[in-house]
Amino acid sequence: PMRFQEWLSRDPVRQEVRFSFGSGKEGVGDLYLPDGSDGDNGDASYPAVVLFFGVIPAGRDDPRILDLSNALARSGMDVLIPWSDVMTTSRRMDFEGADLLVGAFAFLESHPTVDASRIGISGFCVGASYAALAAQDARIRDKVAYANLFGGYYDIRDLMVSVASNTRSYGGTVEPWQPRDDTREVFTVHLIEDLPDADERDLLARVFMDGGSADEIDPAALSQQAGLVHRLLSGVSRDEANALFDLLPVEFLEDLARLSPNTLIGDLKAPVLIMHDREDTAIPLPESRRMAEALAGRGEVYYTEFSLFQHLDPTAQLPLPSMVKELWKFYLHMYNVMRLGA
């Protein structure tokens, strides 16, 4: 409620910008500029960040997005939020999402207010994993000042196994985990839409997405792939889920590898800051733990687990001593973000 930044700085300027990415495609983003700067009057060069929220049907004017973007701009950095049409209008993964972030990074490099040597990439939830994918990309990996990853997945196959089995696994220990409805929806859409037969897609979508009766489905009448998807969506153990995924088409599994930071984790050269809520019900905590372990010993990696958040929102109810401890951890993490981006 006490917005000290607003007392000490001018309102940032928000602009819609367009940039190229991939093979001649056009990306759209919101650019937040500090102090009303527009680069036309010899403005100082600011650090900058590409900020990605991933699957967020709440849209571009979500108050949380506006508050965070304006706060970062008031702290003295340019903020570019690229928008994926696929991920803002549906619960779908965008196979061009990493390319979109690389294009946004290149746009900031050429912007007159930006110091090109101080551009970071930051992402939230699924967007954190895409930020990691972009930071691995050979076109920019040696230029990324830092990657800040909040609540992302490391291996999307492991994430999907967790959703299918209602479990999370780490260090050989499997424990119950109940995914959020939106996470389950993304999982369901991804499995169903890969089916080659339109009638089977419609049938499974009607039952598992639109609330139809399970009696509509005769498992024996389904194709092999649809049968596997039906079993995964119906609920299985973790071992069964892993075995079923092994039987899915090679092309589907290759697509999962393309969307997973673990595939090329050795190409991530930038300093990395990882954050995760311990009781996250969107993406299980072990995903970030495994990423931090994979990066350990290869440079600057800063990893923090929180009890302050409910997924990404700092709304957990904690006793005062615990709250003070969590806020201090959050301050230290953000200090390192600002230090690397300064």
C-alpha cells in the first residue's frame, strides 16, 4: 500500500512495439521506459530485461503485470514484455516462444535507450522455462546478462508425469501433489491436440475438457495413441505414467524435448537466478531443484526457495517471524537480480 517509488520517480511510458523474429515473423510487445525516456534526446543508456509470463489468459492489462513492469521501470531499467498470441489466448504451449524472446532481446539491443551489454531475460512459471530456452540460444547466449527464472519447469516430460500421477518426485522420494486446474488444462490440451484423428480429439476433449461423461468412451475402440492419452488423463501411478510416455510417438517426445531447458542446459552461459515456491501447485518444486543442480559448479547460480508465495503471488499467510525471514530472502534474491542487471 505504500508506493514509495511513485513519490520519487516519474511515471514510466508504456509503448506497444513490433519486432521481427524467427523466419520473417512479427512479434508484439509492451515496452516500459523509465522517467518518460524515449531515446530522442540523448537519453542515458539503461539496463533492460525481456520479461515473459508464458500462459496468461488474464491478458496484457493484468494488474500484477502492470505493477511489476512499472516498478522495474521506476527502478531504472527498460522492460519489454513480448506477447505470444498462442499463450495469451489459450492454454497451449507455443513452439515459437523461445524464438519470440530471442527477437525481443535483439530489439532491445538496438533500442536507443538500452545499454546492449546489460540485457537480462526473466520469466514466470512456463515463461521461466521459455526464458531459459532463449538464454540457451546460440544467437544470444553469450550476450545475456542474466536469466531470472521463477517457478519454471526443467523437463516438461517430468512435469507431465507429475500431472498425470498427482505426484512430485525428488531424490528418489515420491509424494502426493495436486496440480492446479490451469496446469491440468494445459497438460490435457497438449496431449489431446497431438492426436492425428479429429474424431478422437473431439471425443477426448468433450470428456476431459468439457465435462462430458466418461461412459462416452470405449477404450477398446480407441487407436493406440488415443488409448495411451485416455489412460494418462484418467489418472495413473507415477511408474505407469512414465511407462505410458515411453509408448507415445517419437515425434511427440521430440517436441517435449524442444520445450525443455534440460535438453541443452550446457548451453546456458549467463548467470542464473532461480526462484520457486515450496508448495507450488502449478509446477512442482523439484523442477527448479533439478535445474539448479544441473547448473551447479558452472558459474554464478543463485537459488532460493520460498514459502512467501502462492505460485507467483506473494499472498501466503505466515507468522510474523516467518514473514520477516521470507521477505529478507526475497530482498537478497532481488538484490542479486539488480546487481547483475545494473
